[in-house]
Amino acid sequence: MIWDRFFKPRDKPRRSPKNEDNADGEYLTLASKEGWILQGGTAAGKYVSNMTAMQTAAVYACVKLLAEAVASLPLHVYRKDKDGSKIHIDTHPLYKLLHDAANPEISSFIWRETSMTHLLLWGNAYSQIIRNGLGQVIALYPLLPDKMTVCREEGKLVYKYMSDGKGAVKLKREDVLHIAGLGFDGLVGYSPITMQRNTIGLSMAAEEYGAKFFANGARPGGVLEHPGVVKDSEKLKESWNSQYQGSENFGKIGILEEGMKYNPISIPPEDAQFLETRKYQKADIASIFRVPPHMIGDLDKSSFNNIEQMSLDFVKYTLNPHIARWEQALKKSLVKESEKDSIFIMFNLEGLLRGDYKSRIDAYARGIQNGFYCVNDVRKLEDMPLLDDAEGGNLHFVNGNMVKLKDVGAAYAEKIKKKEGE
């Protein structure tokens, strides 16, 4: 399989998928449609793969931030009531699976973190679905996306997984939870690392240049000029390098004999705008993952006034699309067909969307005064103990000086009518 040419094989999942059959089909994945792009070469001369890209600080920070954000959000199962309201249910078989542990080996946090990492690096996240005799989902095992191929056979989607020691293992569509990223055919997503390999390659080249700069000293190159003839130039060069090359020798005073002169020929990194290039590449990579720069350590354009707004924008415009992918994929693959009209799975973003304390209290006060919040609704959002009915915790209130629009002036009109009747 073409993926194995570019990715080193890794340990197989603890639970290997069960093979259905060995028929071949029409391949639809990126590996077959755009295999040439997986070469990983870049204009900067660096080889970029999903693993080498993670060695770049900005890529690692973005992936870690998004993966941990999705993994840490509360994930619940709800039932839609007749009046359209949602009711949280913790007795559904999917609840413990999604909230506590995806399988006996890993927690829900680790499973979601791993799956989100796969989605960000490869553009696809796959998990094998294990069901009991009643058709209920009892476990989810993450599968490596670089070993998965999606194909269509007789009009049906089939997933082929390269299992170590077993060759191609075929899984039915209903046995795979597939969360796809941005793609061109609606079936599989394309890897952001592959699509943006030139940007990441430039960042890798800049990091390597910086490392070599410090390895070679404050001036990475220069010429020793001797007024006469040097008999053993190699010995002189080795002697100079052993004394003054490397970051550990930075700042040492050089001693030149026999009228020799040292002429530096390299351009200092500041003059070459090396530091500016590094900052630009960090911001460029952050834009690939749509992460505010201040969240990965770039505070140049951040202030107390805009960080809160950028954090809210991160939730609305970065996390929300990912959450929508997850919620729809979870419902499509895990919820029984007979329950799809009433059962749905939803992440809770309320905690991330809260503003500062003063803004929250003002919003709560308006909610209580206008009747769409009760006191206990607010206390739940703030993780405070609830009040009982005797304390009025579940009562709804409305401001008494408010009347219906159609009733405006009705009392005055009635008064005039009575006066005329007299």
C-alpha cells in the first residue's frame, strides 16, 4: 500500500479488526488520487511528513492545543423532549463510553485526544466500533489513519486497514467511526500537513539554520588571513575551530599570531531578519490551524484588551467547526437508527464561552429578571450547590413593570371610556 512507502510502520492496535473478506475495490483515498503529493519535498529543501512536522514547535503547539481542547470538553448524551427541550441522560449505553472510557484500555480523554491528533495531522480520524449481541456500542478503538484506505464496492463504502501480520483487513462502514476533515470528495479529508508542506518546510529550515548558527558560534563563517605562506592550513583551521567554534566557546578572546587577521564573512541573523522570519512562520502555521498566535506563545500583537476576544473567537470559529464534525459523526455512526430522531450527542461549550466575571454576572441578572433563567440555572453554570424549592431555586421571575405590546394604553383607554359613560 502506498502509505507504507512514506510512513514507518508502528505498533498495531491492541485489538485487531476482524476481516470481512478480501475482495478488491475502487480506491478513493488521497493515497491513490494524489499519491505524488505525499513525496514530502518542499521548496526549502526539507522533507515534510506528519511526524517531522510535529518536530516544529508551532505545529506541535497547535495540534496539542486543539487536541486537548476537544478532549477536555464535557461530552454528553441528550434526549429531545416533545417540547423541543433537551434532557441530559446518563443511563444511555453511550454515555459511559463517551464520557468515561472509550474501551477497557484507554479513557475517553485519551481516545478523543488521539483521534483529534489524527484528524489534524492526517485529515481523518478512524475508530473501530465494537458492538455486543444487541447491537449496542461497547468499545471504540482508534486506528492509525496512515494504514487505512477507503474504497467503494458495489456502491457501498468499505474500509481496508493494513493490520500487522494480517495484511489488508476489511471493515464494513457500520464498523468504523470516521471523522473526516476538509476534503474534495466528501468521503476522506486531506492532510493539512501535506497541503501546507512548503510553509512548514520553511519553518523547519529556519529552525535548522538557527541551530547550526549557534553550533558554529556567533559568527558562523570567516577567513583567517596570514601575511605569509601557511604550511599546514588544515591544522591551523582545526586549531582555530577547537578553541573558538561552538556556543560553549562564545565570547572567548581570540589570540592571533604572526600578523594573522580574522575577517568575518557571514551576515548576522539580525541583519538577515532571521528572527522576524521565525516569528512570521509561527504566525503562518497558527493560521493553518486557525489558532490565535497568543495561544502558542506569540504575544507580539496581544494585549489585555484583545486576548479575551481572540479567545472567544477561537471557540466560535476554530473549535465549533471541529465540534460539529465530531457531533455529526458520532450520531451517524453510534446512535441506533431507531433512536436518531430523539437521541443526540453534544459537547458543552458553555464554560469556554463565558466572559469575565462582571460580564457573566450582568448576563445572569438580565436572564433572571426576564424569566429565561432561574436561580438554579445560574448556579449550575457556576458549579455552585443548588437551592431547593423552599428557597425558590427553581422559580422563574419577570419584571413586573413590563406589559404585552397589545396591552399598552389599554388601562388609559378603559379609564376614558368610563369617564365618557358618566
